[in-house]
Amino acid sequence: MQPLIGICLTILFLPLISSVVLIFLNKRLPRGGDLLATACIGIPFCLAWYVFFHVIAGTHDPQFLVTATMQWFSIGTGNAAWGFHIDNLTVVMLVVVTTVSFCVHVYSIGYMHGEDYYGRYFSQLGLFSFSMLLLILCDNLLLLYISWELVGLSSYLLIGFFFRKHSAADACKKAFITTRVGDVGMLIGLLMIYQQTHTFNFIEVFRGIQEAVQSGAWSETTWTIAGILLFCGAIGKSAQFPLHVWLPDAMEGPTPVSALIHAATMVAAGVYLVGRLYPLFSPDALLFIAYIGLITAFFAATIAITQFDIKRVLAYSTISQLGYMMTALGVGGFAAGLCHLMTHAAFKAMLFLCSGSVIHAVHTQDMREMGGLHKKMPITFWTMLIGAAAISGVPLFSGFYSKDAILASALRFGMEHPNHRIIFVGLLVSAGITAFYMFRLIFMTFFGKPADRHQYEHAHESPRVMTIPLILLATLSVVAGWFALGEHGWFERFVLPYSTGIPVETVGGAYAEHGAHAAHSIAMILSILMAGLGILISAAFYYWKKCSAERWAKTLGPIYRLVYNKYYVDEIYEKTAVGGTLLTMRILAAFDRIVIDGLVNFSAYFTRAWSYISGVFDLHVVDGAVNFLAWGTRLVGTISTFFQSGMVQNYVMKVIAIVAFILLFQNIVTKFL
């Protein structure tokens, strides 16, 4: 298996090499180094597909695993290492990341041409690709956390690429700070796990936690808390409620960045994290994940209905679909959730790139200023239509199979746990809403009369360097789900067994075959009906114009305003988290100014006063005592000069006189007493 390790090392480090070279030498390289950056992701793209066909199509081993570890440092009784963990899930994710990243690199050559800091842009793309690949390949929690933070750093740089725009600068800071909130919880969860197992290695951690729970060393409550804390990282990175607010604002970055980071790769890291660490989540933690995913899916889908910025519609669509994936993992649909991650990566990256193509042609992101573009931009139109069909769950497109599997998992979970049937109902309604707002986007952008005749006249299809990635991703959006799921699907047979480190039948609970088949059939029929209903209602509003969206908006009134303003979550954060932080800052500043500075100033005043008093005391008391002693000494010396003549006979006479005086004084005292 040494050649496989070498291939994975090549896949991992080529983007990093291009990033380092471009950050220093991009101005000296032809075309800013874009061809070098594209080649350094194109080679990993080819190698990843080679590994995919070799392992999935060739090896046919559900238990496939290759590891390589190198000692890094020791922490007490534990060891930290650099290592690779390559299994079927790793192989699939390598294909997802390198494919999307390669398409984005190629597309960016056309889209970003002529922009300032062109070479730096490709350098940052390389850093991001390296960070994601390291996250996928690592074999331990410590390296996973390091790569997790590198992903956050590189996304911060890319979101704020247009840093001269205040909105872009604010967006990258908002994304960085919001995701850090979740990462703090994730770090605490990792430390809890390390404290119990004294290892970071995935397999050893899985085994250690299972033994701790079985032996009673860890209670169910502690296990649940640790799992929820780990999930906090995914809430931040994957924009789950309530830490979803950064993702729509992150659309301030270049459109290819939106496709790479905020549609297919970075935000999917949270889903991958839950899938990779699946055995670390207790049943209660998984139920928590399921409900957070459900809230996110429905919440974001309703907001997408009211948005007019084409990229923001796709941004809220991303949040909703990530909620779908999380819910699937929470109800035991391991294969369904991760398969939807794979299919979603293809069609959502394509949808963002298509939106970039539209924006490139008409120079606006407002769908109300578009219309009638399907004849002007046929490739963009057909590829975007394929993406809309895929995400809406139209049969024969990739999204149909993965969304159908998610709904089947939710329905099956509801059959086993009747109290949680709301999960399936919520996902089903969200599926219908998804079809509605995606075809609303299609109808407003490509059909009807042009809203701006001048822009329409100058609109044109994007160059080949931008349309070829669209065609590639559109192809994957059609075929990616055909053979992935189902009785003979390669994803469920090869990715599921070893990726969790536990037997297949224990993932999500063991369900009877009859019940599973019934759930799948019911879910598939209802899914098709909801998708069709959503598309039909959308056509009635925006294609046939049988209904007026403006009239319905006025009729719904407060409800529409609530959804249009994104449920005022940003405003709530502004008043609570941001406002509270600013208020605390002002209170602390006042405390510092009045109390701390007051104490310092009082101390200075007291010191000055004491120094004055000390000066007076020193001058008049201490110096006075010293001066008085000197004066007394001089006086004594002056008086003593009368008795110190230096003549011996005088001394004898003085002694005789003193003795005579003493005898006389004694006689007088004796006589009178």
C-alpha cells in the first residue's frame, strides 16, 4: 500500500506547494501563476479519481483501510502523531474536494481575470485546498483540529479578498468570529475525549470511548455532553442554527469562492466531521443533531423564498441542505447524509458558478433586474436548470436519490420512534419549499421579459474556460446518484461499514427489512409529489403569472416581513451578543477609567503628598536633629577649650580646685543635713 500513501502525499502537498510559491513569486510568473495553481490541483484531481476507481470499483473491500503514522510529540502518557487514515469515506471525499476545487480553479481563470491581487487569489485557493485535504486525510483528533482551524483561516482570507470593500471586510470577520464560537465548544469536547482515552487516534478513541461507556467510566450524560460539544464545531463551520448568520454575508467574496468554500467544501466539513466521528455521538447527542438539522433545513428554506439576491438564495439553500445532511446523520441515515454531501457538492458548486456566469453577463445580483436570459446564455441556463432539478429532488437527477434516502431514513426513524415523526414531516415540507424557491430563481433569471433591456442586449454566454467546468459538474449532478445508494449501491456497501468503526447494523438502530422497504417506498412517492408541487406553485407565480407574489406578500404582511428579514436573527444578535459585548466594553472602560485609573491617580497623589511631607520631615526633623547634634558637638567643643590649655600645671591646679570644691560641697551638705 506504499504507492497509495505516496499518491495521497502528492494529492495533499501539491496545492500547498503552489500556494507557497505563488504568495512570494506570483508577480514574476506568467499570468500571475494561475496555470501553476490549476496544474497543482489538476494533478490531485486526476490522482483522486484514479484512487477512487482503484479502491471503490477495483478493490471492492468494505473494510478497506490504509494507515501511516509518524511520531510527533508526547503529552504525559499520550502521544501525538502525524498520520493518514485512508478508507472508503476518505477516498470519496478526496474526489469531492479535488473535483470542486479543480473546477473552481479553471472557472476562476476567466471570472477573476483582470482583478487586483490575481496571483494572491490563487495562492489562497491552494491554501484552502490543502487545508481541506489535510482534514480529510488525517488520522487523529489533534491534526483534525489543526486542519479545521486552517480551513477557517483560509476561508477568512478568501471571503475578505475584496478587502477594500467594507462589506467584504466585515463579512470575513463575522465568519471568522462566528465559527470560532463553535470551535471553542469543539476544543472542549476534544479535550474531554483525550482526558478519558489519552490518545488522539481515531480508531483508538472509538474503542476507548466505547469501553468507557460500557464499563461505566463515562455516564450517558457525559458521553452526550462530549458529543454535543464536538458538534458545536460543526454548527459553526456548517452554518447550522443558530450560528448560520455568517454564511449569507460570506457571499461578499468572489463567486468562485462561494462555490468552493460556502457551497461544497468548507461548509461540508461539519457534516464530514460528524460522519467521521460518528461513534463518539450518543443516541441523545444524535437526536440533538437531528433536531438542529431539522430547524436549520426548514428555517433557511423559508428565508430563501423571499430573497432577491441570486447568491443569497443559493446561500440559504446551502444552509437548508446542510440541515438535511445533519438530520440524516442524526436519525441514523449515515450513508444517506454523506451521499447527499457528495451529490450536493456537485450541483451546488455548479449552481454558484452558474450564478457567477449570470452576474458576469448582466453585472447585477438582483434577480428582479434579470429575465429572459435562457436564449442569451444557453449553456448557463441548461446547466443551472440541471442543478435546480437535482437539488429539488426531480427523479433521475443525483439529488433525487440522496434526498429520497434522507427522507426514507427520517420516516423509518419516525416509525421506530413515533414521538419524532415531526422530523420526517419537517424535511418533507422543506423539500417542497426547496423546489419552489429554486425554480423561482430559474423563472426570474431566465424566463419572462428582460427587466433591463440595456443589460439584456449586452448579455452573452461566458467563455469556455467558465462553461467547461459547468458542463463537467452538470454531468456529475445527473449521474452521481445513479449507483450510489440502494440495494446494490456502492456508497452504502463500501463507505458505511468501516468509516464508523462499528458494525453496520448498529448505525441508527436495526430496522426490519420490510419496514425499511415500506419507508423507502412511501418517502419516494411523497418526495416526488412535494417536488412536483413546489415546481408547479413556483411556475404559477413566476412563469404563468397566475398568482401575484407581491399581492401574497402584502396579504401575509407580518409573516412575510418576518421571513424577509431572516427572522430578525441578525438583529437579535446585534442587540444581545454584539450589543451586550459593546455594553460590557463600555462598562469595563468606565470601570478602568473611574476605578482603576482613579486608584492609580490617587496613588500618585498620595505619593506626591507623602513625598512633600517626607521632604518637610526630612528637612526640619531629620536634618534638624542632625544639625542640632552638630551644633551641640561644636558647643561642647567650644566649652571644652576652656579646660584644654595643654599645660600640665594648669591641669594639676584645676584638679586641686575641683577636689577642694567637692570637699567643700560635701562639708556644707553634711553640716546642713
